[in-house]
Amino acid sequence: METLHLDDISLRIDKDFEYQFKDYTNSKFRVLSTEFYEKPNPIIEIYDQDKDYWDILATLGNISTIKGKAKSRKSTLLSLIVASAISGEVIEGKIRSNLLKNKQNILYIDTEQQLHHVSFNLHRVKTLTNSTDIDGSLYMYCLRPLSPKERNILRLSDYTSIEDDNFLFIINQSDFENAEDCNGNCE
């Protein structure tokens, strides 16, 4: 094991910082105040009656999170968003999606709800879209019975097997951030 003095450690840190700073100074990832960038395309919008305006909820290529207290109707909101994305129609006069017609496959993974409730959400989307063949564009999974480790393996294989998908909806974000799953079992 190498013994280092404080001065040696400080010198190494300074060299590493200087190298990284030089590497990123002229990087293509740098954002400059003198540049103006193209506005991303909105893919989900919600109508604001007070402003008589469509507010952007999500844009293509970005990640959005819906957060709320228990029983605050997050799953219902997701059902409305999914229905709009699949149908290409304005749902309930409030939610619209701007996806290309050939890019409307959706992967919906629920790690929190029981099978009955996941099925209920699927049927809600089917009713809202007036679709007879929703299973061809909505790939919905109930992963509550699996451990967090099993969920990660299954998610990766399912996600890579669906072509042209635009969304990945996941319920219960905390399930992905820690080793304890939403049902209270330790992994």
C-alpha cells in the first residue's frame, strides 16, 4: 500500500481537476449564453383553462415524473396520458399527445398495484381510446409479485424487445431507488 502525504494527495487532485476542466472547456456538451437552442417537441400537453393555453408536460427525449400523495389519482392521470398517446386524440378535453402515428407503442410497468388494479387501468385506457386491439400498442406489466432484483432483469428484457416505443411509465419510483420493495419486503 502506498503512503501519501497530504501535499501529494492535493497535487494529484489538482492535476485531475485541471485535466477534466481542460477536457470540458471546449466540449460539445458545454452550454453557452451566446447560443440559442432549438425548443424540444412537446409530446404531452395539458390544457390550462385559466390561461386558455396548452402547458407542456413532457417533451421528446426527456424524462418526466408524476409525484403525489397516496390515492391522489396518479394512476388515473397516467391512464389519461396513455389513452391520448395511443389514440392521438384529446382526452377529456384536457390532455393531448403529439406522437407520430407509427410511433405509439407504450411500455407500462407497474410495480406497486395488484393485478386487479393494473387490469382496471388497462380497461380504462381501452374504454377511453375506443380500441378493440389495445394490446398491439400497449405493453402493460404487473411486477408487484417480483422482488426488486427480478423486476430489474425483467424490465430490461421487456424494454429491449419492443420496437418503436416512446414511453416508459413506471409507478412507484421509490421501488427503484432502494433495496426495499413497495410491499415492505427486504431484498
